[in-house]
Amino acid sequence: MGKKQRPPSDRQVYSEFGNTARPAPTSRPDPPSSQQALKIQVSRKGRKGKTVTIISGFQSQPTTLADLTKKLKAQCGAGGTVKDTEIEIQGDHRQKLGDYLKKLGYPVKFVGG
């Protein structure tokens, strides 16, 4: 005869430092666009010769970055993605992206040649 199995339990057996439950993270507001120093560079490294424009220096929430990426892709007529806190747009769109971000109030600096 087999052993009778107990239903899984959520009770904590041992905790060295008391209650380890962390409070839910509060959503912090995004800093204003004028306080985020952005860097725009063009790169082909590790992309099999394909050129991408990389915009870094964002201090925004992922949802804000996703919305901004969508606008930038539409502005350039190209594909792109968000990786961590960087936005990558396919192709060399340095000047076009710089002008658009300046219009949105972001200080922009071009990096690299």
C-alpha cells in the first residue's frame, strides 16, 4: 500500500530573520524628459553587418520605453526593440531620431563616428 500524500502547504517552516515577505514595489514616476541625458550611437558589432541606431540613457519605466519605441519606429519607418534600458532602431537614423527626441524635450548627445 502506498503512502497517503498531503496537499502542498504554503506555510513557512523556518525563517532566520523573521518575516521575509517583501512589500509590493511602488511604481516611481518617470523623471522629466529634460533630466534624462540620452546618447545616440550607430553600431554594427555582433549583428552580422547590419546597422542599428542605439539610444541609451533612459531612466523610464518599461511601459514608457515601449510606447516611445513604437513612436520612434513609426517616425523612421523601421523595426526596432527595447533591450534593458536601451532602444535599438534598425538602420542609421541618427539625425532623424536626434531631431525627434529633441522635439520631445530630451537632451541628446551623439556618440561615435
